Amino acid sequence: MKITDVKALSLKGYKQWNYVRIETDEGLTGLGEAHPGAGIADIIAEIGDRLVGTDPRNIEPLTNRLTGSVNNRYGMGLSAIGGIETALWDLLGKSLGVPIYQLLGGKYRERIRLYADVGHGEGNTPEGWAKRAREGVEDGYQAIKFDIDNSANELKQDAVNRELSTAELQKMTSLVEAAREAVGDEIDISIDCHSLYSVHSAMKLAECLEPFDLMFLEDPVPNDNPEAMAKVSAATTIPICTGEFLFRRDGFRDLIQSQAFDMLHVDVSGTGGILEAKKIADLADLYYMPFAAHNITSPIGMTATAHVCAAVRNFIVMELPYHADQVAWRWDLAVSEEPLIQDNAFVVPEKPGLGVELNEEVAREHLMPGSSYFE
């Protein structure tokens, strides 16, 4: 089997969603979704030509070849490679007649626990956060995540430093308290800081939020300094989570080996693809660290992430970009034998490869300007 073409398209979802189709001389095709963002589809088209004439079943050698050849190997280039790598796995699974998770060693679980990323509450008021928390729970999700960064900007004392004022801390505490009171003690709540705070302010924020029994506090400080992250982790009982902005095993290695944090948050589409994400999870498992999956893709990329989550022992939860529900057609985009979401869990498909296909009719209706359907 040889690759004859690598094609890309982009759709206008709640972000720009980017897809890959790999075609072969045997008529089999592979589907993948790259990390969202402008310009990714152009990179896929550019580097995909380097795979023409190769055997698509040599996934790791081909992925490493691409990684070594792109200019930006830890940004847009790696995001594009993640989509191509997923399409290669889809092809391999189809050629062998097995789902991807079996190629990764088999599945530990059939249903993937989800947390709903609900963003901010309306107006960043306690009432708004309570309402948003209840919306997630009313839809049946047993875990939700809020973005606390920029929720108290009107109280900032300096626009550029990383410090939180006492007034900001008090307001942030009131927001989380309102969310917890709205949903009760049995719902998992997590808080994302998007790497904005100093060690001192992160420690104070964690102290304020400890009474609310959070599932994790994500990226309270930038993750490029293991010593700083470790200091925050040691100062609180809240599990500290990071990884959304880390790439490949070498990006995670020092943080994992120094145990500077408590929980991974790996983005399969952005960190290098399916195999790389599993290797990161397995490295963390040596240190008994749980694996959470970050996800901002459409249901196609989410399915790829679900195969990884099924195949790693230390999995704990996968992100559902709940605020993407403004895209009413997103679940129509994936063609599958049964609904992907059942009882508020993600059901891993059993068909060969990814187990889903792109709905051409829906995709054509939502193409980004200038994009065509795999042409």
C-alpha cells in the first residue's frame, strides 16, 4: 500500500477545525483532525506531499520524519502532524479490520468519562457562575470546569504583572463558592487559570479555593519552570494539572520526573498525535500520575482522543468543549454506527480505525472561506 495524496480542509466551528484525508493506491482512505487554528490546513497540504509514495502503515517513522522536517516543530507544525498521524492510524486500523485502541494494546474501558468545559459564568458574577454550573449538571455531566482567569479584571491593580489583589482573590472565591453551592458536593469542579499567575498569587488562590474540594487546578503558573510549579503543588491539597501547552514527551519529561505537578492534561491533537500521547501517559503512569485529556476539537478529533483514553491505565477524565454547543451541527459531523455520547459519557467506536467518518454534506455546508472539500 502506498500513499497517493494528502488533502486538508477547514470548517468554521466554534474554532477553525482542520481535517486530513490520506488517500492510497488500494482505495483505502484515512481521516484525521489536526489541532484547531488558522494556517494549519496549509501546513498539512505542504508537508503531506513528503509522504506520497510511502507505506502509510509505517506510522512512527513517517511521523518522526515529518517532525524533523518542519520549521515550527512545537507549534503549528506539530498541530498539523497530529492530524496526519491520526489519519495514518485510521488507515492502519481499516487495513487490519480493528479499531485504533486495539493497536495501542487494547482497551481498559469502553466509556470515557467527560467533564464539561463551561467557560465563564455570565457577567462573571456569582449568580452567573451558579447558573452556568447548573446548566452543565442539568445536561447530566458529573464534572465541570470553569475558566477563572480574567474573571475579576476590574479589580486588578496592575495590568501586566502576575499578581492577584486581595479584591480579585475575594471575588474569585465567591464565584467558585457560588458554583459549588449550585451543584452540591457530589459534582467534580475544576478551575483553569491559563498560566497567568505568580507562584505567590497561585498559592494564595489555591488556599482560598481549598474548601471547595476541586478535582484539579489547571495551570496556575506557567509550566516552563518545574521548580515554580512544584512549589505551588507542594503548598496545596488541590491537585495541580498541566499539559495543554506542552508538546511531545520531551516537553513533559522534566515536570513528570520531578513530580512538579499532580495530573497531566494532554492534548492529543496538539502534542504530536495518538502514539505520542499514549507514550506520555505511560511515562506518567510510572510515577502514578493520572492522565486527563484536553480537547478543543470537533467529534472527529475527540474520537481519536477517546481511543487513547481507552488504552491508557491512568486515565481519569476527558474534556468536552461544552461551550462548543453553540455549534448546533457539530454532532452531525461525525458518522458513526451509534451515538458517540451516551449517558453523558463518550462511547469508543468499535468499527475499524477511528470508527467514524466525516459527514460530507454537513462539512460542505460549513467550509471556511477559501477551503474546499478535500480537493
